[in-house]
Amino acid sequence: MAASPRLVGLGPKWFNVYYMYYVYILKSQRHGKLYKGSTSDMKRRLNEHNGGKVISTKSGTPWQLIYYEAFLHKTDALREEIFLKSGKGKERIKYLLQSLLEK
């Protein structure tokens, strides 16, 4: 599957702009739990989590973004999200973010 290009005009020139897809990890400042998800609009999605608009994160507000990865292809982002939710993915999160998670 190809990335999603869009033409954007900048003066007399046109450029292909690619949408990015993000996999992210949030940490609840209320109870310390982690939430993993994916989106194409990180700012909007974080606002939805902190605004209580997501049922699965409503009880943990406020949420802090502690990690994200960017992908050109949505399928790659979804694959990574699924991996991070697996046992091996949880091990990798502990390894990557050990100093942050020890607090």
C-alpha cells in the first residue's frame, strides 16, 4: 500500500506532502498506566484523550505523551501498534523507557 500524498502549492511550485501515521504511548498522570494507540493526527488525538472523549482513557486523565514513532504507511503503524501491545512489545517498552517508567 502506498503512502497518501497530497499536492500542496507553495508559491509557484507544487510539492507532494505525505501524511504521517503515528504510534504513540501515553502515561496517565492519575494512575500511572500506559495506553498505546495509533493516529494520523497526534495533536487532535491527544486532545481527545485528555478531553475525556475516549472511553478507554477517560478515567486516567490527564495523559502525557511519553513516546511516539512516525510512519509513512498506515499499515506499518498499525503493525507496530499491535506489536507494542504484545508481550514482546511490552518488554521493548520497558527497555526503551526504563528511566521514565521507574519514576
